[in-house]
Amino acid sequence: MGNPHILHMLTPLKHMSPFDVNMALDAGYDAAIPYTNVTIEDVAGLVQDAIFSRGPDGVKRTGMFIGGKRAIEALDMMDRAKKAMVPPFEISVFADPAGSFTTAAAMVACAKEALKQKFSTGLKGKRVAVFGGTGVVAFASAVIAAMDGASSTLIGYDGPERVRKLAEEAKARFEVDIGYADGSTEEQKSALARDAEIIFAAGPAGRRLLTLDQLKEAKNLLVATDVNAVPPSGVEGVGVKDNAKPISGLKAVGIGALAVGNIKYRTEAGLFEQMIESKKPLYLDFRDAYALAQKLAS
């Protein structure tokens, strides 16, 4: 019997997500050990403790997961982890803060598949309005869509400043151009929805972001996707189980939280499985999640 598969799970928060611990163990890890209140400065030491204790064969059965609630912080921690490796002592690392990378990947993949199946088109050139734009799911989905050729706009709810900074961060780190806008009033949200071909609603649980009347003003709308599973829905007219179901009175189709969640769940599980099965170290973030989510959604 070989060495057990061990996953070291890092988070800057007070607690590691039980969801991610369960996912890792169900995917095949023998042990998942959480490390909480971890700073970026802690990462290198934790990585090197993990890699030097198991030998060249043991590192192949060792992985690291990075959680938290901020996308850029998680990516910075992954960069720090990668720099701390000393080949051949090198382990796989997977970043998915607050499940945002796999959720965003699933949301965009589901929308892309709906475009293909219902409208015989793709993401390239489509105008994407991302509501709840200051959150990690919104940020990741805007970047993913932009990297796949769409024109993404992050829409905030408390002025343009925070979404402007996120758009600048996306440009600096990923070399994608993302628009930003203030959606703090119903009139502003209506105007932004009116111009959209795709809507991603990634706001907080139980908060209605767009009404059916606002959707009806969006004459070019093709797909509206909502990741809120707590009533009321984020987008009126989109049910949690809807999977490219026509929205009442519109040509557009809706994708609900449980349809996205099914692909998100399988994506996260699949990436953990890739880490376990790979003979070489992997560094997995939202780009890898999107590559897998597209396969699962098709």
C-alpha cells in the first residue's frame, strides 16, 4: 500500500470551508488538513514543510488547496506556493476561494452551452453584464467571459470605484479589458440590462437584483444566469432548477442556481481528482476550472 493522499488546505479566514473539505475527501483524498488564519508570508514555509517530509514518491500524493474569500489574494498565495517549490519536491496546488472559481467557471460554461444549443452562437463579441460585480464569483466570471472573447462589464451596487479597481486588476493580471459601471439605482440597472445579451447575476443570497420588467426591456437578451439559490431569486423569472428554460415573455432563456451548481460540483470534484491522478504537479485556478466545466456542460 502506498503513502496516503494528503491535502493541506490553507485559508486566510478563521475557518476552512466544510464544503471544500467534504469535496476533497469525497474526491479521493485520504486526509484533508486545514490551516486557518494563514497569511501570504506563511505560505512558503508551509509548502516546504509539506514537500520535504515525504520524499520524491510522497510528494506525488501530496496536494495543497487555497481557499478564502478574495480572488486576488488566493492567486497571490498560489504564486507564493509555486515559488517555494524545489523540484523534484513539488506538489499540486488548487485555488478556489469561496468556491468562486469553480462556480464562475460553471456559470460561464452553462451560458456558453445555452448560446450554442438555443441560438447557434457563442460568447465571442457578446455583451455580458455581471451584476453583483464586487464579489469573487462576479469578478471571476467577468474575467473568464472576457478571456473567451466576450465584452464583460462588472456592475457594482455602491458606486463605480470598487468595480473600477477590479477592472484595473483584471487588466494588469490577465491582460483582459473589462468594463465597469454603477448599478446602485433601479434606473441604472435597467439601463445596463437593456444593452446586455448575457446577464450573470452573482449577488448575495436572497437578494433580488433584476425584475422581470427590467429583463423585458433587454430586447437583445439571450441568456440570464442566476447563482442565488435562496429566495427570492436574483433574477425574477429564472427558477433555481432552470437549465436553458425560456423566460416568460422573452426570447431569452434562464439558467438557475442548481443547474450551475451541478456543473460547479462536478468541476471541483474533477479538479481534485486530477490532482490525485496526475504524475506531475498541477497549478489549478479558474482557467482550469473553465476548461473542465465546458466539457461537463456540453
